[in-house]
Amino acid sequence: MTELPIYDLGMTDTEYAALTAKSYNPTLEHQFLEVGEDPSQALKLTRLVGLLQDKPPETEPEWEEVISAIEDVCGEKTQL
């Protein structure tokens, strides 16, 4: 079995652990980078996908986190 290479994701181990707990996928981020996405935008998109991939947000704090991630990706505030 071939091991995947290690990529510099530009974050600390603590940041990585926090993102992994929220279904962060470094492979997806790397795929965004391979197709030419800006590194900071790739991280934002990967975070948003991770927040939504397993289950929809159910609580107010979960919704706030998703809305914050959407605003981060779009670069503007969302009006609800």
C-alpha cells in the first residue's frame, strides 16, 4: 500500500485537530489546490463541506457556524 504524501496545510497541529473533529478532509483541500484554487479559499471551502457532509445543522450554534463558514467563503455577511 502506498502512503499519501504529507502536505503543508499552513496550520498548527491544534488547528488541524479542531478541524478534523469537524470532518475536515485534507485530501479535499489538496484537490482544491490542484485545480488552482487559492490556498486560503481552499481551506474555507473544505471547512464548509466538512460542516455539511455528515448531517445538516440542527442546533442554533451549528447553524451559526455554517452561516459563518458561508460568509467566510463568500466574503460578505448573510442576511437571514
